[in-house]
Amino acid sequence: MATYHLSLKNGKTGTAKQHADYILREGRFSSGRRAEELVYKNANLPHWAMSASDFFAHADKYERTNGRAYSEFEIALPNELTHEENQKLVNDFVGKHIGNNKVWAYAIHSKPATFDDDEEQIHAHIMFCERVVEDGMTKAKSPSKFFKRYNGKSPDNSGYKKDERFTSSDARDSIKKIRQSWEDMVNAEYTSRGINKTVSCKTLKVQRDLAAAAGDNDLADFFDREPQEHLGPALAYKTKKIIEENGYDQENIDNTLNKIYQMSAKAFGVIVDKIQKARKAAELKHKKQIELERKEKEYAEKRLAELSTSGEIIRKDFVKLLGSVNNQIKYNESAIIRIEKTITPIDQMPSKVLNIMTNGRFEKLQKECEAVISLKTRLKEILSLYGPKESMPGNIREEYNEKGRAYRILKADYEKQDAEIRSFISSEAGDKWYKKLIKEMLEQSKDMENQKLNLLKLNSEYQELRNKVIKIGRSINPNLHYRMKEKYCAPSLGSGASAINDANMDIDKLLRNIISAGKENIKQNKMIVNLNSKSKKNNGWEI
């Protein structure tokens, strides 16, 4: 099941412009890492507003004190879709639930997930003003009148009326309907694109109860957990840094979790919940896979039995050869993946060799260099913000002095180790050893690349062999289809049976051609093929 998140938030007067700048990556957020996260932005504005930031600045100025300057939907978007597809999805949501008779601005952001750099975390912020602009954006009232309190007796001289869907006594029901609508929109998009996933706006408890009622105890167990807390950017960054520095594998997990707990009990709880969720998901997937394979096997055996005529059955012969070929293809593909992981890219070889020569000191030195640069950057940042030490606030001066001392100590240590390593590497013995290791690594990579190319070529030949075998099956019966999982479509009575009889005389010749074409490959992989069409035990051939 994919991730679902949709929430509605409100912003008080005085916060709207700054928040608009933040989500649209404008003003002081227009550069740096934050700006790089922006995928797309759009807005629907009155004629007098130069930008969304300008509009919400007027909201801060003219809305009543402590009033609501804006509302905002935060929505998690499907990372299985392209940015263009997600953009269309957000446009559809805005058109359906906000409308062009209101002022709105939205931005789509994308960044790597906090604890998984391979997963994209894409989401949308949709800010809108609740006031309904009945006369259209091109004729909208001026800012001083736009945000005035609405007066039904004198609408022309008052501000626009607010949409009360989210402020009336029915607000909870309105939000529930919108949450359900977003679930339907995403799932419809998944279905239309053939993606076997769903999202649900229901709570974990409701999903658990539904799974239990349906008799799916494994799924009910998966949903039997507390909702995960949100760490926030700062705490998430600190937690991720601890994980990166201390390791997340089985050997280091206890030490890492202990350090996270010492930093924040909340972060510790979130990480433990992630581990438990991943374990449950893996167990559930494994059980589902076993059950699926069992059902597929039963289905395959049933379909194979239906392909009988005159006491002759295309039984395990067809399946065994295809299964053997496919197993070999899968084995080769796994071997190719293992080789690719083993090959060291040329640009990474010098660092790897230096690390070997220094027993890991070189890699530690690189991390120390990063720490020195980070401290130096922070010191410059403090100076640029507060000026000389004499003009700094007390707490800032204390931080500056502390980081300055740490910087000087760390830099001195770094320079000392760097000099030692450079001296060792530049020596005659070190240079000789370095060149020897580089040469060995290049030769090893070249050998692994050759192995990879040979396996790719072998797999290409196997796939040709598999296509020929499938062609044989279809020549026996045009309605016979092999789907990699031993699935067969039963032929219709009459035409399917006659197709088998018509091809029966030619089957030995066709099979011999197949075996001849793949003979060399089969020998290489220790497959022994026995053709014996006259055997009483087996009609046809076997592996």
C-alpha cells in the first residue's frame, strides 16, 4: 500500500507572506537547497496582485488581527507518477475542491526521503484564501475592500464572503469528503496506469478492522501499530546524520539506536517504528508470495490437465524445459547484478586504493575534512550575520568561540594527518605500492567486465532459445500461452484439440531443431537433454 497524507492547516494574520515565499521558494528562499526542491508552482490571483507573495502580504495587512489569513492543504503525491502527471493531479484537485473563484497558489516540492535517498518524497502545498470572488479575478475589489468583513445588506461596500465549508459545524464532514475524494483520485490514477497499488484515507485502526473482518489476519497484523510521528526537518536531519555516521546494519544497529535515544526519545520511537513496519511488510510480502506461488502452481497443473486429447497430455515436458531455461536466465541476471556491484568505477579507484594503503585512515580523513569545512562555513555565517565578536549577542559569541576552538583543533589534526599520509604516499615505496594496487584493480575490473559481457551474450542466446520453445508450444496449440509462472490458457473444445493432433506428427522434428539450436548453451550449463519420443514412460522429451 502506498503512502497517504492530506491535511488542512490555517495561518494567522502576519504569517501569510512569509509562508507563501517559503512554499513558492521566493524571497529569501529563492536559492540554495530549498530552491532545488521546487518542481512546479502556479497561482490564481486578482488583477491587482503582482504575485502570490504580494497578495498574501495584503492579506497580512488587511485581514483582522489574529484572523485567518490563509488556509493550506498539504498533500503527499504518488512518487510512481511523473512530475507532469502529478501536476495534472494537483490541478484537478484544486479545480474540484477550491475552484477558480478563490485566490490560490500552490507549489510541488520533491526531495529524497529522509531515511531513504533512493525514494522520492514528492508533495504539494496548496495555499488559498477562503473569500469567494464572485465578480471574477479581473474585476476583483481593491485590497482595502477585498479583505473587509462581509455585509449581506451592503455587499458592494463590504468584503467578499468566506467559504464556510471549513469553519461551520459541518467542517469535519467536509474534510472527510475531501480526504475520500483524494483517495479516489489517486487510486483511479493508479488503476488507469496499471500500477498495482492503492492509498487509503482511513485510519490504521479502521484498516486493521476491515482486514480482520475480511479474514486477512496478516494484513490486520500489519496495520496493528501506532500512527507514526512526524520528526520535522531539523530533528530528522540530526537523526539521519547519526545513522550515517554509526551504521544501520545488524552489527551496528544497537549502538546507533542508543545514540538516537540519547539525542531524542521521539526520534528513537520513530526509527523503531520504521524498523517494525519494514519487518511486518517483509513478512507479509513473503507470506503473500508463498500463497501466490501455491495458487499459481495449482492453476498451472489444472490447465495442463485440460490440454489432454486421446490420452496424450502435454505434461511436465514443456514446463521443465522452459523452467530450466528461465532459471538459467534468472541465475545469469543475478550474476550480472553481483558483478556490477563488485566492479569499482574508475573515478573511485584512487580513493579506494588510498584507503587500503592507510588501513581506512584516508576515508576518515575525508570525513574530518568535511567537518572542518562545515565549522569554517558556520564561523563565516556567524560573522556575516552579527559582525565582529564585540557586537555579537552573548550566546552567539559563546557559540563562535566554542566553534572557533573546535575548528582550530580539528584543522590542526587534519593537517597533521594529511601531511603524514601525503608523505607516505609520495615516498618511493608508497608510490610503487599505489601503482601496483591501481593496476591490479584495473585488471580485476576489466576481467569482471568481460564476465559481464559474456553473461549478457549468453542470456541473449537463452532468450532466443526460450522464444523458439514458446513458438513450438503455440504451433502445438495456438491458444497455449506461457507466462513465466507456468500459467496456461485452456484451449476451446474442438479447435484446440485438433491443433494438437495436427501438430503431433511434426513435434519430434521441431523439438530436435530447438535442442540443436541451443545445444552448446545447454552443455555449458550442465543440462542433459534426452529425446525419446517412443518411450512408454514419457511421451516426448525430458530434461
